[in-house]
Amino acid sequence: MQQYFVSEKISIGTKIRLNNDDIYHLRKVLRKGSDYTFRICDRDRDIYLGHLLEDDSCLIDSYTGENNELDHDVTCILSLIKSDKFELCIQKLVELGVKRIVPFSAERSVVKIKDDKKLVRLQKIAREAAEQSHRNLIPEITPVCTIKDLKVYMSEYNYICYESEKRIGEISPKGSITYLIGPEGGFSDKEYEKICAMGFESISLGNRILRAETAAIYMTSIIAEKCQ
């Protein structure tokens, strides 16, 4: 069932209007007619069911009471990688339950985000993934950060994915989590040491060398399983 987000508080029996893009998606892309029932998530993260009316407004029918979020807030600091792979990561991390994604300009990042247009695109990808996966919120995509900004995004538990004796299966966080994924070329030794000195604990994803996008999705899957 299709879901959309609105910025207002809604209640059963009220009529609301979706934005023009969502109406276009319903009418022209999905080719839905009046009385089509779909999900609507409001500003308080409450999910309702409503149906489309002839005038393109929506009548709210019922409240689902669903909470599809993880038990703990999860932040992924994701090093900049090639555009198509980075966008894939955004999509999959949102589907898996991450609450915030922080693009990180690492020493070996070959990709740069130079204007707001790219961030707008990433936010759109996050919104669509949140709708598709029936989230109660749209995860935040922050501006690009550098190593000096990392402390702002730290949580109760903080990890850096790197070659380490400690495996991801051994962690058991019981609070908010932040984890850092490196770029295609990995972290430099100096960069890794600085990040660990901030309080990030080094963990290994296994003996095999994973691509950056694989590491991001794998790490997120494990954490999501621990935070259900």
C-alpha cells in the first residue's frame, strides 16, 4: 500500500490535501482513481489510512497505531563514494531503519558534493525509501561533514568499521548508535587514529574485504537486527 508524508497533524474524519507531486504520483504514475485507500504519516509520526476524493483531496478514515521504527536511534556516517553507489546506500539504509545519514568527506574520498542540489536529490531518495518501507519518519540527510565535525554526530555507542579483532557480532548496544563507514580506498592510518581517539570503537565486519556500499548495508542490517 502506498504511503505519503504530510507536514501537518491529522485526525480521523478530516480532509487534507497532498502536495502536487504526490497527487501526480497517485493519478498519473499509479493511475489510481477516487476511493483508493493509502497510508498517510503526519508530523507527529502517526500513520493513518485515507482515501482519495474526486477533488484530489484525501479523507482520513482510520488510525493504524503502527510504529515501524527501531528501538534505538541509529546514525550512519557514510563516507562519500561514487554517486550511484552512495544513492543505493541511502535507499537501503533508510529501508533498514537508520534515522540519520551523515555524508562524510574522508581523506580518500574521490567524490565531492559541491552544491545543495545533490543534497536535495539525496533527501528525495530518503523520502521515497521511507514511503516505500512504511517508516514513521523521513530520515535526516545532513550536510557533508569532515573529521572535525564528527563529535557532533556521536551517540551513546560509536563504532568505526575497520580491521579489528572485535567482530560486529560481539557488540550489544543498548542505546543510540553511530557508526562510520569508510570510502572506496579505506581510511588513512592517521585518519583512523584520530577517529578512534574521539571515542569510536573499532570493529571488524569479517575476514573478507567488502566494498564500501556492501559494508554500509551489511553493518546496518546487523545493527537493525539488534535494535528491533
